[in-house]
Amino acid sequence: MQFFFEVLIAGLLSGVMYALVALGYVLIYKASGVFNFAQGAMVFFAALTTAGLVDSGLSLWLAVPLTMVAMVVLGLLTEKFVLRPLVAQHEITLFMATIGLTFFIEGLAQAIWGANVRALDLGIEDVPLEWLLESANIAVSQFDLIASGIAAVLVTLLAIFFSKTKIGRALRAVADDHQAALSIGIPLQHIWGIVWAVAGFVALVAGLLWGARNGVQFALTFVALKALPVLILGGFTSVPGAIVGGLIIGASEKLAEVYLGPYVGGGIEGWFPYVLALLFLVVRPEGLFGERIIRRI
């Protein structure tokens, strides 16, 4: 049972960080109806920029604010030059545009900073918590716990931002009906600019945490894609859904790797969440917290 709880806790902590990545997708989809496939590339760009600045001689405390400015600018430029000109186009056109944006951001990051794997030290040691190991004989990583705590705080603040603030209510109004939002004086371009800027900030935090954990490398884009099963389970428009979906995916992939992996040759942690999401689509395609949409055919 102790080993089971170790695996479960590790999965839940990973799930919180998956939820943070998924939140970037949710923010943009809620406000504009655009599925931003480039969110993973933004995570990679943020991590690589921070690591590159640190390797250039800057301190982490200076590199992070500079990267945050770069991510906000990247988000604003994306909204102005990619989303705004295509705002009246079909959803698939916008989706294809974000795919093209993905390759552009990935290439830009590597053109500026190179393609070598870099280490990113946030000053948090990846060691077992001694008090928990001594009291319950359960090994839980200090880094995973602190990183998950940071992610949980950010997710909570953004959830409050959506539900309690004037801008948050405007975001929800824009998500429900663009034309109705315009009719009552809500400026769509300003709202979309804010959303993309916040999504850039979320990508920065996710990039720092995952980059410090796994190293800053191109594989971070694939880690970000792990948010897709999270969105399928939780719903593309729900902040609570991103949290619950992240916890389910994080816990299930770790438990599956340990208890089912030996029967299928191992290595199922990478693809098990997608199988789970595929099965979930059959039962509830709109997700746990998504809105059921009924269309006349």
C-alpha cells in the first residue's frame, strides 16, 4: 500500500502540472473559440529562452522577468497578426494557422538559442521529503510537491480571475457570444489580446517547471501535448475540468505504467492517457465539465 500511495501521489502531482499546461489551451478556446495547437511550442519557447538567458550570464531572477515580457509580446503579436486577420474564417482555418505558428515558434526558439539540451535550475532540490519518508515511509519528491503547489496556486488564481473580476466576466461573455459581447460594448480585440498575453504567461510557468524537471529540450512540446487528453476528459471550456482532468490523467498514467505495464511490455505511460481519452470520447465526448451541444441535422 505504501508503494501504491507513492505512485498515486507522484501521478497526482504530475497531473497538477498537466492541468497548468491545459489551462493555456482553455484560456484561448474560451475567449476566441480557437484551439491553439501552438501552446506546446510556447511552453518550449519560454523554457528555452529562460535557459538561454541564464547560460548567457544573467541571473534567474532577471531572466524570468525578461522571458515573461517576451512571452506577453509573443502572445500579443500572435493575436494581432494571426488571430485577428482570420477572425471571420472557419474554425479549421484558425486551427491550421496555429499549426503553422507551432513550427514557426519552434524554429524561432532554436534559431535564437540553439537546439542543444539545457539544464534549468530553479533552486529546488529533487529529493524525497524527509519528514514524510520518516513518518509514513512514503517517498515523495520535494521538487514535484513545490512545483505542483506553484501550479495549483496559479490555476486557482486564474479560476478566481475568470469568475470574480470584470475582465473575467467579459471573457466569459465573449466566449458565449461574440456578437452579443460587441453589442454591449466589450472590445473583442482587447479581450483577445489579454487572453493571449495570459496564455503566454501560463506557458512561461509551465515551461519553467517542466524544463527544470525534464531538461529544456524539444521533447517539452510533446509533454505539452499530454494536455490534450486532459482537455478531452475535463472539457475544452472548463477551468475546473482542466484541474480534474489533469489529476485523472496524471494518476492513471503512473498507475497504468506500474501495474499494467509489465503485462504489455512496459512503456505505456506515454500513450495510455490517449487511449483513456479515446475511450472517454465514446461515453461523454463533451468532457466531464463541458457543455452538451445539440445541433439540428
